[in-house]
Amino acid sequence: MAHAGQELTNARTGERIAFVRTAADTGGELVEMEATWTLAGRRTAPHVHPEAEERWEVLAGRARFRVGEREHEAGPGEVVVAAPGTPHEAWNPGPGEARVLIQLRPALRWEQFVERLFAGDPPAELLREFSREVRPVAG
């Protein structure tokens, strides 16, 4: 079970996540994580959260986002939001690391998804199990 202060590293991508506030901390209202994106150009797969809003605040470096049909680049202090049901993807445009504070509202089971993804569970299996939390967008 995720807890505030827990840190995870994705061995495949080098991405790091630290849980700041969990569903247990917020009564399920949100999960908040600090992510460090280490690889320039590595994008999340285009996806949608059917029931949750995703919000990113850039803490350091630069980050790019495609939300719906619009692309945004953001720096420290800037915020980008994807409303529930809106296709999106995010990445570090480089050079250097990008650090972002991510909130998903409501939390649903996002912590479990992230823990299992970073542990190496097959993404296709996770997408079937966590379809309320995340769905791929056909490209």
C-alpha cells in the first residue's frame, strides 16, 4: 500500500516517483506524486483517465504536454490540466531532468497502478485491470 514519502524508480525508463499525498491521506480526494522524468523525449503513451482529472505543476526543468489537440510547454511554476475523459500525453523535451508535481483527482486506485507498473507488471494486463483509472488512446 502506497504511503507518503514512498519512492519508486522505473527500471526501464529511469523515471522516479515519490508519493506526496495518498488516497488514504486525502480520503480518496486525490493522489499527489512528485515525478522526475530523466529521459529527454520519452513520452507517456497517449491515454485518458475516464473519471479523473490530471494536473501537472512543473517544479524544475521543462515539460511538454499534449492535452486534446493542443500542445503546451511549461516551466517552473506553470500548471497544465487534463479534464476527465480528455486524451493526453506528457514528456520531458530535454535537455536535463524535468520534475513535476502530479495530482489525480479523485485518486481511485492510481497508486496501485503506479506501484505495479514500476514493478514491471505487463502494461496490457494493467490496462485491463485498471480501466476505470486509465485507458489507451488509439493513435
